[in-house]
Amino acid sequence: MKQILELFIFIPLFIFNQDKFTPDTSVNTVSLMNAESFEKKFSRYKLPNYQDGDHPPKLEFINADNTQKFTVFHCYGSGKNEICTFRIEYRKKSDSIPFFGVKIIDKNFKTGKAIQLGITLEDFKKKIGTKNFKAEIKNGETKVTIEIDDFKENSFLQSYNMPTYLAEYYFKNGILIIFEFGFPTP
């Protein structure tokens, strides 16, 4: 009986200590591979036909005070407005809005896990939800990489039918200055 009791005490500890990482999949209510969320968010704006542009096709959204840029990359072979990768970075106020760019009313760009430009590396580690990442320090900048590529074993990748999820976060002096995440395309 004592062994059974010990087993019931051990099992919950074992389960709760597992790293059940759920990747970030949205920015300001726009979700990866979800055209409906993209269209709902940006329906009020006249969007250029970005799919005829660069390769991979991309569209840039500039925040209200011209300090941040949210770039969305369209997936090859997917439906209209199905976005496979997001990138968020600072921009100079003097930068012009590109041809495939749209100024929007959002003040900033925040992910579903509340990751946004300007947070500290320590806050990032608390919010990201995993300790399984690679950190590389070079020239005073820290690059944090999270990669999931075990399609056969990973239900998240299977649900999107994508072979790899990649997230990269760049910190300068401990502050997040650029990040990109999603499903990389060749």
C-alpha cells in the first residue's frame, strides 16, 4: 500500500515537471496559417497584392508611430493570406513605407505569449514557456533559437502539416530588438 501511495505522489510531480512547450502562433490576433484571422484583422485596410511581389511574398505593417514593423510571409503553395512566418522589428521613423507596406493603427505588435519588442531577456524566459532553447552570444547580442522538427512525434507540427517550426529572438544589451517565428519555407 505504501508503494502505491508513493507512486501516486511521484506521478504528478513527473507530469508537471515535463516541458510541454506550445509555440507562439499569433501576433495581434493574426494566427499562423489562418487566412480568416488575417482577413478579419486587416479588412479595413486596402492591401496591395503582395503575392505578386518578393519571394517569398511578404507584406509589411507599420505601427501607428512608425517605430515598429510587422512583416508577414506568405507560404508557397498555400491559400490566399495564409501566413507561415511573422517577423517583428524596430524601424527608423525616417524609413519610408515600402510598396508592399501598410500603416495601421496598432501601437505595437505583441504575440499570444505577450512577447514584444523591448522586453528583457529575463522577462522573455518567463513568458516563452520552455527552457529548451539554444542561446548564442556574439558581439554583445544574444540570439535565442527554438526549433521543433520532429514531425512524426509532434502533434503541433502535425496539426499544421508542417515539418518545422522555427523561432529566433535577438537581444541587444538584454533587450529584445527583433524576432521571427513560424514555419520556414525553402
